[in-house]
Amino acid sequence: MDFLFPIIVANWKMYFTYNQARTWCQEHQQHFSELTKKNTLVLCPSYESLASLASLLNHSPVALGAQNCSGHTNGAYTGQIMAKSLQELNVQYCIIGHSEVRTYLSETNDQLKQKVEQLFLHNIMPIFCVGESKHEYENNMAFEKIHDQLQPLMTALEQEHHSKALFIAYEPIWSIGTGVVADNTHIHTIITYIHKLLDPYKKSHKIHTLYGGTVNGETILELKKIDLLHGFLVGKASTNFQELKKIVSLIVK
Ligand code: PGA
């Protein structure tokens, strides 16, 4: 699987209906090659739009990502999404561990380990999200929290015998959708810590780091100075095409 750094992952969450997601792609697809000249762009629509966008993005330089998957192979799991189906749809990336899924769907570390395994098995790159709450940030508990959140990933990496590529997205919860961005020193410290923790796995696997949380056309100029980052996970701002275009052009400038 080829990708060019920096990578910009558009997490569309539940902002668009099926029709809106399709219209967005149809209206802007003539600009997709412009948006992927010096970087990778991944669109992550919600599940119901994946199959349709997979055919719209066929032969397009823009890659497709999912927002979650099941940790189970198949069977009686109402409401879940099979990693194998994602693979059949040419989905190359999958966000897991997002704070909104951890909170609203009570996603656990055990489930996350199984999800990583399913994604590895189906050659889909996990975008594994971690991040501390405001309370944890203010009480110097960020390292502890991130260490705990990375446990399922580290166990899965230890047990994986093939070389895999993956992304870890550091998203402080207090910065997601709030308009407040973590300062570069804090992000740099946490990313350094993540790399240190994952160092033992780097001999076998390719591990990359992203930042997410209020990334937009205004905040990107400061954030792009963090040299340890391989890219960004962009939520709300990525649903506005002009804003996304601005982010891409400022990152690659
Ligand atoms: P935001 O969301 O860019 O809207 O803050 C980021 C995310 O949750 O991935």
C-alpha cells in the first residue's frame, strides 16, 4: 500500500447523509488530483455511504477510510461492520478508538485489540486514536491515560508476525470540536512519548503519528511546525471543501 506524507484524514463523523456525501464527492472530484499532488488524502464517510463512495472514488487518487469496524470475524453481531466487507470495498484505512466511539458506544481495550487484529488480517491500516480528557490534562495524567489506551495496540503488534503499517492519532478530547488546540510543546511531548512506547515494535512495523482536534485552515499553520507528525485527522473542517483545500495547500506549502 502506497502513501505519500503528509496524510490528511477527513473524519466526516455523522455530518453528512448518504446523498450529501455522494454530492460532495461528485461536485469536487475534478479537484481530487490537485488535493493529492504532494500528500495523501483519505475520506472517511459514515458506513451507509462507504459502498457508494467506493465506486465514486474508484480510480481516484483519494483513498477511502471507515470510522469503525467490528472485532469479530462474522456472525450474530447486530449492527456491526465486518472488516472483510471493508476490504471488499477497497477501504484502506479504518479509524478505531475514537473518543466518541469510546464514549457513546463504550468501546473497550479488549474490543480494540480484536479490532486491530481484524484490520491487520484484512490489510486495512488502523488509525488508532488516543487522547486524554481535560481533567486528565489538567492533572498531569495524560501519559498514564495514553499508556493504558495503547496497551491493546501493543499486544496486537506483539502477536502480529507480518510487517504492518499503522497510524496513531493523538487527539486530546478537550480539543475535539472545541476550537481549542493543544499547544505544540504539549503535542510534541505526547508524540515523543508515543514513539518511545512503541519503539520496540518499530523493527517489525511501520508506525506513524497524526494529530487531531480542531485542525482547520487557521490552526494548521502552527500545527504543521511539529516535525514528528506524519499528518492530521480533521473532523468538522474537512466537510467544507474550501476549508479542506486550504488545509491541504497550507500543509504542503
Ligand atoms: P474536529 O474533530 O476536527 O472537529 O475537532 C477531530 C476528530 O474528532 O477526529
